[in-house]
Amino acid sequence: MGPIGELRGTVRTRAIEERRRMLEERGDTECALIHARVEFAKPFPLDSVEH
């Protein structure tokens, strides 16, 4: 995996964790990780990655 692929994975993982934490804080622990993964399963826009 190249550097951009690794960066995408890192950014996506961090975003999933933040979303999961936010849902858990609201009390939705059962589906928090599933919702986070579904939300961030969309293609990652390469435009937003700094070159």
C-alpha cells in the first residue's frame, strides 16, 4: 500500500473512532460502531488529502 493509501486508512480509522465515541456518549452503544463504519464506507475524496 502506498503512502496515500496508508494516509486514507489512518484518516478513515480516526474518523470512525470519533463517530463511534460520539454515538456512545449519546447512549447508542449497541449500533455505534456499525453506524460509524457505514458512514465512512463511502469512497474517500482524494481532493481533501494535502499533497
